[in-house]
Amino acid sequence: AVTAQGGTVLVVEDEPLVRDLVARTLRRAGFTVLVAENGEAGLRVAESCTGALDLLLTDVIMPRIGGPELAARLLARRPGLRVLLVSGYASEVLDLRGALAAGTEFLQKPFTPSVLLARVRELLAGERRHH
């Protein structure tokens, strides 16, 4: 069924090329995509989103508000939110592993569109199974 796939994803990424690629990939696959160029903009976009927000896809390192802090702040308001943290640095990922909430995953850059979609679908499918 059409409803089996889809959902709303907030993409927060300060590199325009990466942000556009991710947004395009997800939209083509049937997702509703909201984009923000940094953590502060991400907070604003999330605040103004009145409907469901299923997944936050965010870069780990961004000016001022980084991905993990953004995720923590959004999770406080939307407890069911899934999070996919994206990073080009393996060491960052290892440092954060212990601090991550359930429903949070990592994706190492660079990644292909197909790998991105697989991880997003996996995260969102996991959420459906628990309800």
C-alpha cells in the first residue's frame, strides 16, 4: 500500500550539495521533506511543523547547535522521533555511541542514495513494529 512508505523527514545539513541530494533522494521515494541549513534553523522548522515529524536526519558537526544537541532538544518535545546522525568522521561516531538514545542511528559519509533510503526505511519500520 502507498501508506506503508513515506513519512516526514527533517533534513538538517550545512553543506548545500549534501542537503539537496538527501532531500531529492527522500522526496523521490515518497517522503515529505523539510530542510534546514543548521541546527537553529532546524529547531525553527520543527517548531513550525504542526503535523507528524517521523525522522530527524542531521549532520553531527554544525556551527553552534550540532546534531546530537539538536536531536536531544527535538526529542524532548517529540519523544517518538527517530534520529539518523550523519558524519564524515569515524572518531565522532565512536565518541557518541554511548550517549545516544534508542531510535538513533549513524550513517557514515559519503553514502549512496540507496544506502540512505535503506537506513531511513529501517529506522521508520522499527518504529511501526513497536506500536
